[in-house]
Amino acid sequence: MSSPVSQPAAARADNGKEMVRAEALAFAYQPGNQVLREASLRARVGELTCILGPNGCGKTTLLKCLMNRLQPRSGTVLIDGKPVGDYPPRALARLQAYVPQIPETTFAFTVTEIVLMGRFAHLGLLGIAEEKDLAIAAEAMRMTRTDPLASRTLDELSGGEAQRVMIARALAQQPAVMLLDEPTSHLDIRNQLMIHSMLRRVAHEWPMCLLCVSHDINLAARFSDQLLIMRQGRTVAAGTPGEVIKKDILQDVYGVQIELVAAGGPVPMVVAV
């Protein structure tokens, strides 16, 4: 029998269905400071999609448009076939979960309390967690290996532990779409591998649509089902790692000489020279 967390949310679609689509997005924070220009993306249930590109190319801005935190000047964002702006905030909070680059809270909440915050959009008018909510939070903690940390506070944790707690909170939300902004950028290689492996497993086993901004080309290529590469606010390549990890594409995007080195896997390792 499926666990509470692994059961599909009401809005979750069948494995392989397109869940997120962005078409020709344009956005500027200030007049003349165009951040997105013709940015497009498609992401499906059951897949981990990583968004790559140099600093300032619009990756985080694209995520914020997908969450309706920013409204593009032109273009469309569809979540499960419906314009993202048509969802009431509470409905969108049930459908999407967000994991920031750095944990958002500095208060001395315990890990259990933080993970339970992911249930907020599902609670009744009194906002009281019921037995089902506690079971879902416990399952999310087991899935992220944070259950041994349950009684500790966030300020007592390492960076890798804290990031896994944020992912557990997002899982407890039972979303159809999870968006992560550079979740491993400040972590050591062991935690980077652990989190990327965990994200791939979550995408495949729920199933769920996962979108992850990353700066690590090799980790993204190793664990992702799909890659999207951006440059100066535009989507310049999208497809499987085998289709996207090409010397000419990467040299053009990053402006450095690239070598592709066989590493014993289906996708070569990218080395800047």
C-alpha cells in the first residue's frame, strides 16, 4: 500500500504528462534591463529537469515567473494546462512547492515543526495539524533521511542537513511540481551527490515534476532526465543530457574552451580548459 507521501496529490497528473510549460517569456526588473528574452521551458511528471547557464542569465527569474511571484511582460506560463495566474494562491500552494538556495527561516523551530509548515495549505480554518498531517510529515522526513534530526532546531544543523529539511518541508506539501533554486551550491561533494540522487528518486517514485536551477553541469547531466540551458535570458538548448551536453553549445553559452572527457557513463564529463 502506498504511503501518505507517495500517494499522488489530487492535481498530480499521470507519469510523463507535461505539467509545466513556459512560452516566449520576457521580463525586465527595470526599463532597459531585460532579464528574460524568449525563455521557454517544458517539464513533465516523473522527470528531474535542471536549468543551467551562467550567472545573470535569468534562471532564478524564470523560476519566479513559473511560481507567479513575477509576472512576465509577455509570454505564457501554464501549470497543468492552466495559466498560472488563474490559480488562487492557496490552490497554487497545494500544487507547487519551492526550495530556496538558503533556508528561509532563522527561528529556533524544530525539524518536525519546519516540515509540518509544508502542510499549511492543506490545513483547515483553525490551522491545526491532524494525524494525517503528522504522518505525511514523518514520511517526508524518512524519505529525506531527516527523521533522526526531528527534535533538533535548524540552527543546530549542518548546511546539508538543513537543505534536506527544506526538501522534506516541500515534500510534506504534497505538490505536483517542486522548484529548487541551486539547492546544493554551498554544500560539499558528498551532500551534493546525496541531494541530487534523492531528487531524481523523488521525481521518479512519486512521480513528480521537479525543476532545479544548478551551476554544476556534471551533476546535472548525471542525475537529470532533461536539461535546459539559458544564455542572456533565452533558452538556447533543451533535451536529454546526451542531446544537450555538446562542446559547441557549452562553449558558446559559457564563453570558455570546453573538453568532453569520457567518464564511464552515458554522458561525458565537462572540463573547462
